[in-house]
Amino acid sequence: MSRWFLLLCPVVAVLVATPAYVARAQADPPPDAASPGAPAPAEIVVGVYEEPPFAMKSETGEWQGVAVALWREVADHAGMRFHLVEYELEPLLEALEAGRVDVAVGPMMITAERERRFDMTSSFMHVALAIATRPPSWRTLVRDIPSAFSGRILKWSLGLAVAMFVVGLIVWRIERNRNPVHFGGGAVKGVGDAIWWSASTMSTVGYGDRTPITLWGRAIGVIWMFVSIILVSTFTATVSSVLTVSQLQSQIHSFRDLTNVRVGVVDGSAAAGYLTGLGIIVKPYGDVVAGMNDVVSGEVGAFVSEWPVLRYLERQTFAGKVAVIAQPFSRGFVGFAVQRDSKLRRPIDVAMLEVLANPAWQDIVRKYLGSDASLQVD
């Protein structure tokens, strides 16, 4: 009896355990098995800032550009669902650091400061900074003359004219009766002669055809001579300063030439950090287009940003109005940015390498950057 019991125990155990194992297997399918009711992957938030030709909106409001097209390919290869949210650059970096954005897309230069704040992906492009300034030509000088006389020079000119008229009028009042040969006649003629004397004295020409003879008239003449020297010297210095600044703006060739002019940059950009490190004072802008418009108007002498950005805008919007000067030695890497220690970094890097090895990537580069893309891509 005991022998039969020992033989039957394993059989009974197998029969009892089999239904439970089958039920558990049906209830818990393997992790790799597809389940029709499984939830879709979470949709990530992708921040983007407008900076042609990397990221820009079409007339229909659709985002396009080098960086946006690359991101769509990367997200497709990595199987990521996303939606785009528009920012300016500095607010985008703050949102990424605060965790409100998962990925930042645009011409994000990879710098040490940004690596400290968040993680940067692998580079997808090698770009140089460039300087946008007004082109040097005789047209620039002709265009600068009206703008120059609309500011400080105009105020000084009006002030000198008023001072010259007042001094001439005072001398005429003193000399008209005692010196009728030089300041006599009717009021119009006398005042005109007095103003002529005042102008010739102020300009240190002193023709001598009109001279005061009274004590007070000569005293005022002496005072006016000394005052005129000061006024004319200051006026000459003002004119020289305005014209020199205009000339410097048309003779910018490298970052060394930016110390004497006002320089614009996008707030929070790599260019801003680079120029600040060189000791150059910069004026921050929300976007490149606003800065380029101020270059054209003369509000700033130069604007610094990535070469392909400035080159694209020069061709599309500012043809003949600005000159773009590449600075090859300032080359840097461009990538995307993700949150610190983000799990998205590795799949993004892998997908990006797959996309960059595809000939379609070169088509994207040529589409937006043109045939001279060798300056941007290694």
C-alpha cells in the first residue's frame, strides 16, 4: 500500500498544479506579448524656439526646418509620441530645467554651462558663429548722413544757430547808432550784418568787414570769440564721434572689432556666453530677426549668432542690407537638450545616429542650408 502511495503522489501533484499554472499564464502574458488593451506610450513635450532655418513656422502654422525635420525622423525611429510647444530660447531653457519640457529642439550649441544645467544629446551638426553688420559701401555713408543729422548733430546745429543769432542781435542793438557804417541801415540790413559778423567770428574766419567800435560791443565780441572756440570744438568732436561709429560699423571683420560698437545677441544663446567671456558688452534680444532689423536701422553695429541662421536670413529677408562674416575658429557642436539624467537621452542618441547615417539627412541639409552646407556639416 505504501509503495503504491509513493508512486501516485507525483502524478497527483502534477495534475493539481497544471490548472493553476495554465490559469496564471493566461492571466499574466509575457512582457513582450502584445495586448490589445495596453495603454499607448506617454506623449512627451518638445519645446521649440523659432530660429530659421533650424526651426520656423510655415504660413499654415506648421513647424519645419533642419532641427524640426531631424527631430521628427528621430522620434519616428525611436517610437516616441510628442507635441511641440513654442518658446523663446531663455524661457525654453528654464522650462526644460524645471521639468515642464522633456526635449528642447533648435540650434542648441553644446556648451559646458548647458551641460551643467541639463543633458545634451549627441551632436548632429558642427557650426560656426558669425557676425551680421551693415555692408561697407558709399551707399552706407549716404544713408548714414540723414540719420546722423537727426540726432545729436542736429541739436548742436540748432543750438549754434540760435546762439549766433542772439549774439548778433545784441551787438546790433549796441552798435546800430554808434556804428552805422557797419551795423546801420534798416533793421533787416543791420541785423543781417550783425549775424554775418557773429558767424565769421564764431568760425574764427574774421573777415574784418564788420567790427564793433563801442566798449560793450567789443567786450561782447571778445567773450563770443572764446565761447565760440569751445562750442565749435565740441561740435566738431560730436560730428567726428558719430561718423567714426558709422565707419566702425562698416569695418567689422572679427570679434576683436566688436569692442567699439553695440552688439546684439539672442538672450541665453551660446553667442551671448561666448562674447561675454571675451569681455564684450551685449544687448539681448528675444529672436534673431529683431536683432537683424536693428542692425539695418543702425541701433546696433553688429549681431552675432550661428552662421547658418544669419546666412539664411541674409538671403531670404535682408539681401543687400546686411553682410554676414563667418568666424570659422569659433566652431561648436549643435544638438538637442533633455532634462538631467533623462531616460530619453539614450534612445534619442541611438535614433539620431541612425538618421544621420541615412542619405535623407543630407537632403534635409541641402534643402534648408543650400549647396554651401560644408560650412555647417563635417
